[in-house]
Amino acid sequence: MTTNSLAAGPNLDLWPIGNCQVSGLIDKTGGLVWGCVPRVDGDPVFCSLLNGDASDAGVWRFELEGQVSASQHYVRNTPILVTRLEADDGSAVEIHDFCPRFERTGRMYRPVAYARIVRPVAGTPRLKVVLHPMSGYGAHLAETTNGTNHIRYLVGSQALRLSTDAPVGYVLESQTYRIESDQHFFLGPDEPFVGNVRSEVRRMEAQTAKYWTHWTRGLHIPLEWQDEVIRCAIALKLCQHEETGAIVAALTTSIPEAAHSERNWDYRYCWIRDSYYTVQALNRLGALDVLEKYLAYLRNIVDGAKGGQIQPLYSVMGESELDEVTAAHLAGYRGMGPVRRGNAAYKQVQHDCYGQIVLPTAQGFLDKRLLRMADEHDFESLEQVGEMAWAMHDQPDAGLWEFRTRQEVHTYSAVMCWAACDRLANVAYSIDKPDRAKLWRERADAIRDKIETEAWVKNGEDGGHYGASFESDYLDASLLQMVELRFLSPDNPRFLSTFKAMEKELRRGDHMLRYAAEDDFGAPETAFNVCTFWLIEALHLAGRDAEARKLFETMLSHTTQSGMLSEDLDFETGELWGNFPQTYSLVGVINCAGLLSKLWSDVR
């Protein structure tokens, strides 16, 4: 199911695991090659994905003697991964990987821990455990001490403890040994493991499976592409840091957007924009738990801004300063550095964020399923966000694509400011504040008039199109969102004219560029996956459903074996690039499946 490169060295054929506190990426042979502690933006103790070579530093894998093949699948409707390794003599083992997550003593148990079970399933397998966590962003191997049944790894200022019923000496020395019974590994907090490792880890696996299958059972999914939608929904939930409600854009840092492009960014932070699209998609599936926790995160962000400018992104703990530095000891994905920690985009001005705060928050006033509905105090706070949208709707910003060297009045940002005022008017009507509703409706109308006047580019041949900004005539795929945001109807002549121009300028076969104009790093070399999904949505709205379905199936053919997509795709080779898994891209799968699927009533 993947067209991802099988070239020597790392690739993005990876399988996410996690528990909404920590996460990990498992490669196609069962190696844990990426995992950060104590949370997604922490020190990557497993970092071989970005080591740039084939060394064992920063990896946890089980090597079967004489191995000839490996196959993988998830336990149905869970992020529990099963990897089967087979040897040339017919022997085989199964590895079960998961991060524990289940309710215990009245609260969710989601420790900073990775659990692995190795089961001999055929013959007499001989196995080597390669476990070499690192510290300081690849600066050095973690120091170790050990006891009878555990190994302690010092990672920075904290420690992790491996509790196991496997022979500790073999693990310490990476020595091959014959495995004759199930072996259990729990790498977690530096504290004594309570209970029998075998029975407790097995119990954790069963309870984790129960949690995820029940969570999935509550999703409202389309008739077609059920497996794909469920898999993307689980991955999106894994991108939420449940403690605060923040949602990260991806689980990785510094996977290049294109080979040797140096477009390497740290996406382990909460972008207001990306999170808006994530909660929107999951809300359509009925996953209100993610929305509720994210709304709590937003309330803290709004309180902290005190009516002032909202940043484009924050840490999962709500921290505002995310200074961008280079991790000097990591060579990068396939040696294509730099590896960055932090993201300087936090300093940028991006006015689209005001709409992206108001739109999901508006639901809090209307949805009676929520445990905590928004009140008048919340409306007063939200109006402060609206005031910023009104003040900034015609002011230059870096735009949603975060240009680092230029600013313009971007049309998408202006439309998002319009959406903020429009939804505030709707909320005010719903909570019986007619005077406030009138004010916000007048402001929304004024912004609409400004956009229609300033963003429209006349063209004698094609009639014209909306420009990416008020100052330019180039095209930007984000303009396709004008229908989704209800700024335009799908049959609006201006939308149809813009869509026609966009296909001509930005479409590359089955894929879509963000923009074709040169940016800070030159001309874009890869397609942006979410823009291709926006294209599919636009084709559907234009009544070109057969073409939309064909293009959607093409995009699904580019997913990894785990059902995931990264941010970018080489439209010539089909290889995935960019951080992984990318929430934007997974949102595209969910939204397009919902739009294009046959109805459940069609088969009843």
C-alpha cells in the first residue's frame, strides 16, 4: 500500500504508537527509532531516525538470528502494533508494542513508558536485544546501572527503568540468546515495578486494547474507507498531549520537505491553525473528548494573551518562547540536516489564528453534549480575540505558510478574520445578545467587502481570480478553503473562476502545490498533501465526483503500510517527505472520505 522509497537508510514507512503522553515510531523491522521523553517535545531518547547512518545508537530493536522477513499490523481498532520476524530456519517471533493507556483508580493511566512483549511462535528462535537510548539530543549514549531484573538509563536530569523477565545480562551486552518463552519489557519511570512483570504487562496490553476499541466504537464513520478513517482518527488522538489538551502538528522534527532542501522544521508543537483542522475533523466523527480538552487549552492561551496578539504556535504546556536551535549531534534524516529543536515561527505574526480560535470555541456555546458548555465570561474572552481579528484583518502578516522574509495582507488570513467576526455574531444571537450580534455582523460584512475589493484580480481572458494576498496576483491553494469557511458558496462564479485558475497554475497531475511562486528557499519541489485533499474537496463541490474519487484513491495509495501520510509528497516519484505523521494530511483523509462515501442508508 506504499510507494515510499526502500532506499538504504531510514524511510517514513513507520508505525506510530502512543498514549497521549509519550509516542514512538516503529520501523518496518520492529525497531523503535523515534521516541521522546517525558513528552512529545522532549529529548529524543530514541533518535536513530535522525542519526543519518545505520548505527545502533538511539534505537530499541529485537534482531532475530537468520532473519529473512518481517510483517506488521495493528491490533484492530487500536495503536497496538504486532511485528512478526521470521528466520531462514523457519523460526519466528511476534513483538507486541504499545504505550499503556487505560482508566485506573478513577483517572487515566498514561505513563511515560513503552511496553514490549516478545513471543516465540515457531521453531527455536535466537534473538538479540539492541537497546541503546541516548541523551542530550544524540550527544551521548545514556549511562546505565542495573539490578537483578532491571536496567536504569540516565537520560539528562531524569532516568528511565527497564523492568523485564528477560536475562538482564544478555540485554546489557546485546548478546544473542535462545528465546523459549514469552518475554516482557517495560521501559518507564525510574521506580520499582509493582507486581509480576509478565502478568502486569499482559494486563496492561489487554486494558489498553479495551480502551482503544471502546473509543473507536464511539466514532461516527462513513460507510466507505472505514479502516482508513479509523486509523487516521487514532493517529490524530495520539497527537494530543492530554495533560493540557494541546495537539501537535506531527510527532517528529526536521524530516525535510524535499531532499537536501533544508526545509527542516520542528513540528512537535501546537499550531493554532493545524489544531483547528484536527478538532474539526475529529468533531465530524463525534470524538468530543479531543475537542473538549483542546478548548480548555485554548482558554488558557486566550487568558494568557490578555486581549493581545495570539502566537501561531505554543508548546504543549502553553509556553510561548520556542527558541530555534540546531541539534549538533544529529546528522538528520538520511544525513540531510539540520535537525532543529524549537521553531522561530512563534515570533511571527499570523492573523488567521484569530478565526481558528473562534471557530472551534463557538461550538462550546451550542453543543449540549459537552460536559462544560461555554458561558458569558467565555464570550467576553472570545470577543477579545474577535477584536484582534477586526483590528488585523487588513494588516500584513507571514501567512499560513509562514514566510520568513516577507509580509503581505494574505487573503486566507483576512477570510479567517471574517470567519471570527461571522461566528461571533452567530454565537451572540444564540445567547440572546442582539446588540453584540449586530456589531459583529457589521464587522464581518465590512471585512467581506474589503476582501472582495482588494483580493480580486481581474483577468480579461478568464474573468479573474482571488489572489493569495491583497498586494499580489499569484495563487495559493488555501483559497480553496473559502467555501469550507462559508465565505463563498460552491456555485459562486468567483470561486469557480479561482478554482479553474488554480488547477492550471498549481496542479501537478494528481497533486497540488501550496503555491508555485518562489519563497524563502526557492521554488517548491514537492506537493503539499493537505492541498491535494483540498483539491479533492473542490472537485466534489464542482460536481466532478468521479474525478474526486479517483484522486482520493490515488492519495490513499501513497499512504504507508500503517495508513499514515507525512506533510509532503514528491509528485514525480510518489515518495513521502516532511514530518510524520502530519495531522493536516490525516485530516484530509477523514474529510474527503466523509464527503465522497456512499451513505449508510444506501445499504440498509
